[in-house]
Amino acid sequence: MTMLVSSPRMPSATSGPPMPQAPGESRDDNDGVALSVVLPFRNERANLPELLGRLRATLDPLRLSYEFVFVDDGSTDDGVAYLEEHARADERIKIIVLSRNFGQQIAATAGIDAACGEAVVWMDSDLQERPEDIPRLMAKRLEGFDMVYATRAGRRQAWPRAVASLAFVWILNRVVGLDSCPSRATMRLISRPVADALRQFPERNRYMAYLMPWMGYRSAEIEIERDERRRGHTNYSLARRARLGLTGLTSFSSAPLRISAACSCLALLGCLGGVAWVVYGYFAHGCGVSGWASLMVLLLLLHGMQFAALAIQGEYIGLSYMESKRRPLYFCARQINLTVPAKTASNR
């Protein structure tokens, strides 16, 4: 089994990953590839034939050199076998088979690490994002933008879920201080300097929606139509999205810690005010303390706030603990049509 830790090409069993490069540094292994399309997938066998056909039909008329980097993120169907059959006849089809399901963010990272094109497009493999929009991303790139995002023209979701998603992203943007459009799709294009810069990030808990804007490269957006899923089912549940959002919040901001500290201070001030009121009532009016029911509710509220503050602190401690282990981002079980880089290093 081959261990991969941030490499522009997949290493063999006898080599480690390449040395990280500074943004803008040229690479000596790009083979003159103009465009790499990174396609993480999991159990998308039913969509792969149409996806591959539409990708070829879209890119062949552009008369540029391209490659497809498919990243299998723990599929249990025969999608890899299908791609292997086509990869034997077309070496532009690259395949990375991860040893298990590492999640979309890590699978995309593995694909970007392996991509060697001067421009890299990352998109989903479920055909909800149209391959036919790739030339529009490329055209925007020619205007001098290093990152080109795709935003959905219309959100085809049940309104409660859409409202909750919009509210969550709006709050997240305000807290983190970065811009992530609520209607932004997975599909995006990044230049070679941005792809190389992404390899400088050591964190294991990744939220690419904020990682890319954080770098500050010149960016633009195009509007796309997003199709309904026609085959298979989504692997991204609401709970998984919430966990990813929590990762983005804790990875890019300490605001929750400050908010919990502020709430604790307010609760302390409220308690001191309550004590002062009780003492004043006893000595000024000679009346005893009443309202035990409201007092119990207040105690429960304060204890709930304390536990919430502890949970927030625990989340940050857990995140720091996982990062301190310095585990590899992913492991590669197999690779097809990928060559070994000349430069190697021991870690990311």
C-alpha cells in the first residue's frame, strides 16, 4: 500500500511525496498539460459512462492537452473497474484509488495533489454540475483570474432546507470573516499557483470553501445551471454538511470561544444583579425570597450555558489534538496512469 502525503504525482512504494513548492514556482513534471479535471467519486458507476463521454465531447474541440484525475473515495460498486478499462486505452485518464472513504474534501485534495495541469477544475461526478460549463471557467481564467467559482442559478431544495442553509452560511461568513456564497457549487477552477499553494496547508480537517478564499488570489464567479440527480443517491447528508460547517467554523475562527466567554460574563453580571436585588429587598422591605420555580429555570439555563461553553472548548481541543498527531492525509491503495515524481520528501 502506498502512503500519499501531498504530492503533485502519486509516489510509488519506494518514494515519498514531493517537496512543497511556493506559489508561482514552476513544476518540472507537468508534461505540458493545460487542463486537469479532478473528479472525486463514490459509488457513481451509473453516471461514469455519460460523464466520461460528455467530458470528452466538451474538451476535444478546445484543442488543448488535458487529463482526467478520478479519485475513488471508497466505492463499493464496480466504477473503478469501468474506469480502468478505459484508462488502458487512454492514458489521459488517471485513477487514484484511496484505501478507504476519507471524505470529499480529502479526496479532492488527493486529486489536486496529483493534477499537473496549468489549470485545475474540481467538480462532482454526479452530473448535477455540467461538464459543458468547463469552457466558461477557462474563458474566465483567461481574463487573469486565479480562482473561478461556479454559483448555482437556482436552488432546487425544499424551502426549509434552503432557508436553513442560507442562514447557516450567512452566520458562518460573518463569524469567520471570509466570503463563501451560499449558492456556490463544488465546481471551480484554480490556476497552477493556487494548486501549488494548497499543498502548503498542513491541516487535516479541511474546509475548501474557506481554504481557497483565505489565500486571497484574484477570483471571479460564473453562474451555472445545476441539474437534478438522475442516477444514484447523494452521499452528502444534512448531518455531514453540518459537521463540515462546524469544521470550517472552528478551523478559521476562535469567535465561538469569545462568544462563550462573553455569555459567561453576562451570566455572571446577571447573577450579581440578582444577589444585589435580593439583599436590597430583604433589608429595605423585610421580604423573603420568592419565585423558586423561576430560580430553578434560571439555574438550568446557566448550567446549560456552561455545558455549551465546555462543548465549544472541547471541540477546539479535539481539533488541536487531531492536528497534533500529524497523520497522513490519505492512503492510496492503487493508482493508474500516474508517474513517480523526481523530487521527494518525508512529509507534507
